[in-house]
Amino acid sequence: MAPLSSWPHPGCAVRGAVLLLLIVVAAPESWPQPPARAAVNDVWSPVIGWKAHTGQTFAGIHATLMKDGRILLFGVDSPFGYFVTPPPVGSAPAEITLRGFRTPVEFPEPGLPFGPFLNIKDTLYCAGHTTMADGSVFVVGGTRTLSLFTPGGLATLFVGLDYASVLGSSPVTWRRIPEKMKGTGELNAPDRWYPQVTRLPDGRMLATAGADYVVPPAATSTNRSVEVYTPGATGAAAWTVLSTHQQSPQEI
């Protein structure tokens, strides 16, 4: 260590500190400013029509932006889902023909709690969906259609689905999550019709809201429970309830 006699005089240190402070305060005014960006107006292209590879028209009820820029469409008007590749900027073809792939349609066996209905069909219409960390699409719930004969004629009822499905984009394959959801709603069933799905920063999938039972034409019973799905987990660890129906804030 240098002897004390060689250290700078305290007064010099103070003057140096003051000078440094003045430089720090004044410096930002002389820094070069980033170049101004030219304003660019967003514009809509002309309307672009699309049709299925079968020649039929269809409605994209649900749409998801994929990691590679394509748009996934699926819904009720067709047994197919479609990937749309947006045309290059400045290009606006009058019509695009889309080649579809099959979406899941299941026919579970009649039974409790719905009784011996004439027909039961599960589809992903009215589901919640978002992309997972790996680019797959995570779909929660959907619609179970129940048909039966009544004294007034054929009646159709709708309830939410109690499971989730995943679409892998390469290759395009659907798989059903084997563990059913746990968060129950008003009717004590873990069904969700039109829920919301959010990917959390840690990769888990948050499922909220939706209806467990849909009574035509409009009355529904809700499912306010909040739960998360942990990708890769199996068994009881797959789904975790964070807030029950009774604990969650009531919708306004």
C-alpha cells in the first residue's frame, strides 16, 4: 500500500467529485439522439376470400397465430382445421384455397350425468386456446352436443368439455390430455365452454372462466374456478386448482 503522504489531498478529491458530477449531469444533452423513424400508416388490403380444398366455404370460428407466422383456423362449419399463410405485403390475391386437416370429433358413450341420449358428440367448437412454449396449440374445453327426443320433439343441449387437447404443428397431430380438468363450476362438474387460456411465464397453462352447462337459448351456469396445467406432468400433478368456483370473484 502507498504511504499516506503520497495520497491525493482531500481537497483535490472533493474538487474531482464535483467536476465529475457536473460532467454526468451535462453529458446527456450532448449525446447523439436516435434517428427519427418515418411514420408508416397501417392499411387494410382488399378483401381476400378463402375456400376449403373440398370447394366448400367455411367460417374460421377460432384463430391462433402460430410461431412461424401462419394462422390456425378451426370451428364448427367444417370437420377440418386450416393453416393460412398470410400473403406477402403488397400482394392481395382475390381468393386462397386452403387444404385442411381433420379436427377431433369424439362420440363418448351415453351415461351419467347426462342419461341415455340419442346422440353425444364432442367437438372443439367454443374452446379456449393459445400457443405453448414449444409452438403447439393448447385447447381447453369445447362443446359436447347432446340430442334426445322429448314430448315436444328433438331437443339439443350443450355442455362444456372436461379435458384439454394439444395440436402439434410439425407434424400436424392432435392428442388429448388424458388427465381431466379438476376445477368444478356451479353444477360441480369440471366442464368448460368458451373458457380463457393464458400461458404463464413458467410455461404452465392457466384456464379460467367458461360455462359448464349451456341451456338453449341463452341461460348458462358458470365455472369460475381457476386452474393450471403443467406440461409434462402426469397423474394428479397435471392439473392444479388455484381458486375454486366459490373462492373466485363473481362475474359482473
